[in-house]
Amino acid sequence: MKRQLTWLMLFLVFFLSGSYTEAGEKDNAQPIRILCLGDSITQSGGEHCGYRYFLWKKMIDHHMEFDFIGSMNKRFREEPGSDCPPYNGKTFDPDHEGHWAWRADDILGGPQNLPPESGKGYLSEWLKEYTPDIVLLHLGHNDAGHSESPEQTAGELKQIIRLLQTDNPEVSVLLAKVIPCANPEWNAKVRLLNAEIDGIAADTRTATSDVVVMDFSTGFDPFQDTLDGTHPNASGSEKMAAKWFDGIRKLLENPKPGKAENQK
């Protein structure tokens, strides 16, 4: 049975404000389910924990009741013994749906000839196993790098959002204008894709499902905030986590669908 996102959001607002103090009720509350959906920027690789770890720590600091979900729980070519460190007595929740080198069409239909460490399956199959309440969607770098038109990628992103809404008509989607990259030719295509994002949000937002634009294209320096011109380093991951956290917080404080403004 689909849980009611509005009820969950109200629970978190009360809890974070300090007005929700009944221990029994708190213990019985179900955590809000958050799906981090995207490509290698979401999965991260090697010894680097990526933005998900920094976001997790922020949510722990604010005593949020949440659960990261997804079919994946490893980084790409994760090095043995490189688990993300515990924090405040808690073990990192590694579940996610980040897939190294995947494009939007791979998320919809499955990958073609990609390393097994990047994952398997496709969105409609994954949604048989879980139902997110909030989705953090940062996707499109590889589409731009493979010279797919921004219009084609925009159409695929709309399909992804609508699948999520079919699974949960009250899902909230934080839709990213993706981070810039250092390669000027590639980044020009990324900018064209980002120009489509506001329209995607407007076209997919419904009376019960909010789609909020998160602008990661500003305040991020690919020469200072990445490992290789594309993948975030610690400072880049912290910047992404801070924006995601702010987006989640504002979403929970403004539970009426369609009312949250684009966030920068």
C-alpha cells in the first residue's frame, strides 16, 4: 500500500521543530524513503563516498527519520575496506540507484554493454521492489557526452518522472540542472540540456506530485570541485549534499504539491 507523503512530511516538520516528542509515536513512524537516481555522479567510485554520504551525515545531524533505497549498494569498483565511515554511532546507508556511465534511456530500458559494477535492470523493474517518497534525480551527463539531443534527453527524463508518478502519485521529485564539467565541448551540451529542465518540471508536475528544479549548474567549479573534471571530489560532494539537503528541507516545510519554487 502506498504511504501518504503528506503525512510523512508533516511528521518530519513536527519532529525537526521539536514539537513532536511522543517517543512511542516516533518509534512507530515509518521513515521517509529517498531514492538517489542518476549516473556515476550519484554512484561515485573507488574510495570516494560521493554526495550521498555527505547528505546522509547532514540528515543524521538533523535527526531525520529516512531510508535511502535502491537496487545498488556499492560504488563503482569500490575498493576493499573502503566503506564510508560510521557517523555519530550510525552505519552509512549505501542503497542508491546511481549507475556509472548510464544515460537516461538506459534507466528506462536497461544498459547496453556496460560494466557489471554499474548495475543492471531498469526503472520499471526496480519499482516493483520499492516505492520512493522523494527522488533526487541528477541525470544527463552521459547523454550529452554521447551527443544525444537535449530534446531527446528531456523526453526521456519526462518518461522517468512519469514512471515514478505512476508508481506513487504523491512522489516528490527534486530534478537537477546537472553540475558543469571541465571539458568545454561537453559542457556546452550540458548547458543545452540544463536549459530544458525548467520545462520538464512544468510539464510533469501534477496536483499531487511536485517536481522541483534544483540548480547544481551554479556555484560549482569543475576545476576545483571534481576529481577529473566530471566527478565531484570532497568539496564538490559537500556542495551537492548541501543543495540536496536544502531542497529536501524546503520540500518538507512546504508540503502542498506545486507550491515549492525552483531552488538555487
